Amino acid sequence: MDAPERERYGPRARPLPFERGTDGPRVVLVGVDGSRTSLRAASYAAGMARRQGAGLVVVFVSSPAPYSGIMSGVVAGAVQQTHDELADELRAECRRGAEELDLPVTFLSRRGDAYTELCRAADEHRADLVVVGSSEQAGHRLVGSVATRLVRAGRWPVVVVP
């Protein structure tokens, strides 16, 4: 059973006219992937959203492994099941956090390239701020992490949480 792509938790967001860059953020978007740094980024973003009276958009992107095309059906199914279980855990945590913090939270589950999907979600939700965790992978120092690519895009203020 596929989970819905978008779920909303907590109180309704206050409808305000869109105006980028004034009076603090109204929409804080955070990318999560289950890593330690992404969970710290989610905590930071939730605190920022709560203090600013903003909505929080949590985006989980399931990125296919580079070798997924050559995996057997059984292995590919196990990888997909792992991603689905992680999305369910993150979704449940968002629901709990929305209730505890009395914070409007939107949870998005996407498939594809993390950078592309975070950009798309930030544009769709008119994010005033994008928060991500720093990469823990050594190879990203050479080819660039999602965080580096978001900063270089220059479309939103980006906070990178260590």
C-alpha cells in the first residue's frame, strides 16, 4: 500500500500573503533522510519554525541507488521496503512533533534526486528558508553535497546543520 505523498499534522497554518524575505520566515523546509545530521537539521528547523510562528515542511527523498538498475527483483524489493519503513518512521515522528510543539507540519515523501526534489518542494511551498544536514559521505567533498548545491543555487537562504 502506497502512503500518500503529502500529509499535514498539527494546527492549520495562518494564511498570510506571500512575501519573501520580510518579517522572518513563514515556511521553513527541511530535508531528511534518516541520517544523524538530517535529524539534527529537522530539530533545528522545527525550533526555528516554532519560534517564528512559521509552518514546517519536512521532505523525505528516497533516492535510488546508482546500481539499482542491475539489482534483482528481490533485492530491489527489499531496498524499497527499507525506504518505505524509514518514510513511515519519519512520518510518525513528524506527527508526534506537530502535536507536541503545536506546529503546522507538512510531510512530503518523494522519489528521485534529493537536490532536484528539495528544490521542487521549496518552490511549490514557497519556502523562505531551507535547512539540511551536512553530508557525512567523504565523496561529497569532491563532487559536492546536496547542501553545497542548494547554497550555490542561491534561490533561498540555506542553513546547513553539522
